Amino acid sequence: MIQVTEKSVSLDGNCAFVDFELDAYSQLDIELELEAPAALDIALGEVASGNRVNREPGGFRIIRTMQKECAAGKSSFAFDLPHHKSPYSNNSSVPLPPEAGNREIVPFRYVEIVGGKGKAKLIRKAFYGEFDDNAADFVSDNAQLNKIWQFCKYTMKATSAFGYYIDGERERQPYEGDSLSNMLGDLACGGGPVTARRTIDWLLKVPTWFNEWQLITVILVYDYLLYTGDHASVNQWLPQLEKHIAKFVPEENDLLRDATPEEISKRFPRDLIDWPTPERDSYELGKFNLTPNCYYFEVMQIMYKLTGKNEYKITAEKVKAAILKNFRNGEDFVDSIGSTHTALHSLLYPAYFKIADLSENMKNALVAKGMSCSVYTAHFLVEYCFDNGMVDHAYNLLLSNDLRSWSNMIAKGATIAMEAWDDTLKPNQDWNHAWGAAPANLIPRCIAGIKPLEPGFKHFAVTPHPGNLKEFYCKHPTPCGPIELEYKDCLYKLSVPENTQAVTAAGIFEAGTHTFKLA
């Protein structure tokens, strides 16, 4: 899908500045009517400094410049964009969308033209993938929450241009961890199954190099099945998935170990924990690390659900027993065997994957750590808090104005989610990373509480957490039609699509509209 926006501006010999309001993967064409010949200096980018394009935004924030000698009178030309090249030669970037032809696209919001007198028309052609703007909606009485929702929903649309879930402009490559939050948000906000299916196909052929990431492919397939009901694709993937997961062989203690430095030098997958590394909350890495083993436990459970093979269930039980035996220090979990440190991740993941419940002391410790994690782990953290009696903390994290917050991204001028919470925390980051937009799935999944229980939403849960909200409305797309949930005056009004059932604390509801109240 191409969206064309035109902006006209007068040229007075100084700097003419244009704001397209939203960042988007785009091409730029320029039409001129000049009073006299002129040498123009043109720039486009994602970051502004006052009424100028920031020409030194740092990292992988977009800046492109072009010098053009132009004759008097009318003329037109395309802004010349060099073709994308990943800074990592071993990476495989996705191709340009067919609609772009052989012309490159980059994400930009601002354009400036320096020099010349006359008139200019700037024509931006923005590219989007499969996305229905009207399929999903959320609005509440909290203006900040609404702004975060719109920011994250637009991120899903804006990063869909290539038809794959990419990790951002720097590499333009699917990563399993990025795709996890991206897919849940995309399918909840208006993206269809095609992008998700293509991305899973890609990742089964081109896995990346972190242990947790490669494990996540299994979670991706399961979530895809729940959201789409596409059994045919999942059945096609299963043989590849089993072969893929067979690469993970636990040691004699039933735990996965990290790669050695020598193995890492040979590109063996290694433990990630979180990224960038300062967001690991001082996690103490060892030979056997807790976080990837929590993922492994979850993945073995999912493989059992997908295949019915008892071997996966047995492995899951062994891994759980090994985690409880080797990573406990009193009631706390520790980061690795031999460590006495408990990072946020070591509190979160055993609880999130239901290996063990958190005691009240451990929940208090989790609250005390705040958002001591990346934009990726924030997805798990906020969801866990919503679903486990820590709703106030979940809202505090979601609506925070601190450095590590979605409001901070918006305040800094981003209209697509950043790769990290702030440029200061990851100086080489880009400003077009969908893994940073977790509220795109957290708001419908946790605040409205809409989650599929069976493939294709044949059965779905509605477990809302309004917190201090006085009212909200959520529209959530499904293969059977939209789910709509309205909350006002402590009453819920739920619209259930045909051929589905909603499971709520007030009972099971068939197709139709139902009004109920929850304690």
C-alpha cells in the first residue's frame, strides 16, 4: 500500500522546512518553480532540531542529503537515496517491497530545502504492508494512555513496509525476539496473517544467533496458531520446527549451557538475557544461565501441545526440576549457577513461564527494580504484572514519564518506537524498531484482557484490568470478526463474534452482545 502526501512550501533563499507529521518508510519527489537558477541543499531525516532537520542525529537515526543544481522555471526530480546496506556483512536483509521498484525507501518525517527562490512541492510516497487502519481501536479517559496506544499502533503499520517483521532500519532483518512482541501487536492492531507467516518462514530458514531467540521461534508458531487458526501453515512448519529445536541438547544436569568464547567466535548461538547489555540489570552470566532455561521449559511445553509427543512433556518436567534445584537461593532465584545475584530477569521469567510463583517479598523486589530492562523485556514484565495482582505497578510502568518509558520516546520526537528507551542508553540505535512498541499488544491483551484460548479465537478470554480508568473502549480483530469491549460506570458491554465463545469471570458468552459487571 502506498500513501501519497503532498506539501507545498515557498522558497525564500533561506531554509524551507516541512514536517510530514509521522515518520514513514518513503520515497521523495520534488517539483520546483524557481525564479532563477539555484544550487539547492536538500535534507530529509527522522530527527528535528527546531525548524531544521538534524544533520547529525547520531547512531542509525536517518539523515540523507542531496545537492542539486536547478534551472529557472519548472522542474522535477526524485530525491536520490543510496541503496540500503547492513553494517553486518553476514546479515541477510529483506528485499524492497515490489511497489517501490528499484528505488530505495527510508523512514523520514522532515525535509528541508536550503537555497533558491520560488515554490516547491514535496511529494512523499509512504509504503505500508498488510494493515487495516479500522480493524482495531482503543480509547480511554486517560489521554496519555491513548497517545501511547496510537504511537504503538502506528509503529505496527509503519514498520510493515517490507512484508516482514524487521528489527529496524539498521539491519532490516527478522529477529525472533523482535518478532515476538511485533507479531502480537501487529495482529492485535490491524495487520493480517501474511506478514507473520512470511516472517516465520524466513526465521526457520535464517535463524539468528542467540539461544533465547532461536527458542522463541516455537513461541511464535504457537502464538500465530492461536491468533490466526491457520493449522495448515503450522502443520507444514512442524517438521522444520522439530528439526530446529533438536539442536538444543541439555547437559547431564538437564540444563542448557551458554556457548564458550571459542564457540562464540565460531558463531555458535549464545545466551542473550537482554539487549543492549546495560539493560540486563547487572545479570551475572555463567556457564548455566536461568533466563534461557526458562525459555527452554516453555518451549518444551509448547512442543508437547503442538505435537502431542510425550518426550517434550518429559523434557519440560526435567528442565523445571533442574531450574528449581540449581537456581534457588532461599526463596529467590539467582542469575546463574554459582551466582548470588538476582536480576530483574531472574525474578520475572520463572514466574512469567509459571515455573514458580513469586512470594510477596519477591514481588516487592520486582516493583523496586522498576523498568530495569529493555523495551523487549518490558513486554513480559508489564504483562506479568497485569495478570498477577500487580495492576497498579503495571500501570505505573506503562504510563511512566521516566527515561525508560514510551512517553519518553514520544517526548523526544519519535513517531515510531525506538530500538531502546533513549539514545543515551543505546547510542547506535534507530528510531523505527517495532519491538519497542509492546503496548500495541499489552493494551488489548492486558487492559482489555482479550487473549485467544483456542486457535483462531474460537474460545477467547476477557479478563480486563481497568485499574483507575473510568472508561475505555477496545476493538480487537479476529478471523471470526471483531471483538468489542466497552467499559463505563463499572459495567462491561461485550460483543462476541459468530462461531466464538468468550470466557469471562461473569460466565461464558456466546455470539452476540452482553452486558455484565465484575467485582
